[in-house]
Amino acid sequence: MDYIVLDIEFNGRKFASDLPMEVIEIGATRLDASLQLVDEFTAFVKPVYFSKLNHFIQKKTGIPQQSIDTASSFPKVIGDFLTWLSRSEDPLIITWGGEDMKRIVLDTRMHKLDDAYWMKTPYFDLLKGFLRVKGLTNDVSVEGALKELGLTSEGAAHRALDDARMTADIFRAVFAELDFGKTQHYKDMYTNAKERRLIKNAIRLLRSQKIVPTWESYVEHVLKDKISLDDPRKAAEMKSYFEAELVKKEQPASKSAKVNNTDKDETSQL
């Protein structure tokens, strides 16, 4: 088995525009079964909507505007990347959080390309794996994990290939303790982290007001005029998440204290 440690950088205005965030850089390392580096992939991507880099993104990543101006489009880059990936017959993609897989899938669909590879190829969220190994509940950055492990890196944070290399260092350091039973496949989600946090807080709020926390009471007292449930897929997902959280809240404190932090599936990582 080969391990593909993947990192992406993306650009856009997530909270200030309805236009989508877009991948602007892909970086990946390929590790063999003994966790030795085999080869690497790196490429810039020219976005469709925001051709000029967001000031925050440019400052955070240090990516030159010229590198984006002269880059190939997403269809060309992702095609090259898939060719590179095809050299591994049985790959497991390693990511730090769930955002990398999500962004690649969304950009693939935006360009009306086939997403079959991304839907069928398993991936392992190393961020969640690291938190389980260390018994932590709050998300940490790649740099924070390196510090926790006493590791150093010569790479530049928030550049795709350097972040992939650093993530690979973390992967090697905790590999023996990871639970690969948590390997997963990409799954579409119709709610975001903010909405899922709202559910957690609402259960506590309803109980404090001596209102039995049912899905119906949640919709009536909390969701009304805040979140639209017109999309049945989103409504079903929110209800399922509500019911799962309700069960957790009913568990003894000793058990509920051990619940992993699953709010941030959209890890903020640039």
C-alpha cells in the first residue's frame, strides 16, 4: 500500500461572497508501505472566479500572484495529479482534516469532471487520528502537532507541498498508534460546522428552559427564522445529527466527556 499525504491551498472570500472557494495549489507526497518517501507532486492552479489572490491568502501562504497568473487551469492540473496518483495501485490518502478532500471534490464537480476516483478512494483524517492518540478534544494545526511531538521542519507553513511533507512527518511519528479502522470515504455533507454547533448548544438551552429537547421543539424554538430546511437532504442530516447528540447528552458525564470533537470537519487549513 502507498500512502498519499495530500494538502491543498485555496482562495476566495468564504464569508463575503456567494462564489465558491477554489483550489490554487496542490501538494502531495507518496510514501511506500515502510513510510519511505517515494516521490512528490506540486502544482499551482489558476482559479476561475477570483483571479487575484485574496490579500489574506497571499499573506498567509506567500504564494506570488504571478505563480497563479501563469498556472494551468484546474482540469489540466487535476488530470496531471490523477495520472501521478495512478502509479499507486492501492493508495490511502492522508489528510489533515476533511477540507482537502471536500475542496477537490467540489472543484471537480464545478468543472463538470468525473468525481469517481475521489468517491471510491479511501482516506484517513490524520487530524482526528492525532487527537485520538493524544487524548485531545480541540483541533490543532500541523505546526501545533509538530511541536507537540517535538519535531521540527524546514518547510514553509501554508504551502501545499511543505504542509504535505510536515503532515507526513506527523504520520510517521504516530503511525503505530493510529486506528485505521477509522479510514473513511468522502461523503457529501449538507450542514456546516456552525449549524452542528448550534445543535449542540440548543440541546443544553432547551433543557435549561425546561423544554423537552425533541427535534420538533428544536425546530420551533431554535431553528425558526435562522436556518432554512427547504432542502430535504439538509433537514434529514440535521435531524440525524440532533438525535445522535441527544443520545450523547443523555450519557453519564464520565462518558460524554470523552466525546471527540467532530464539529470541525471543515478544518481551517490554508
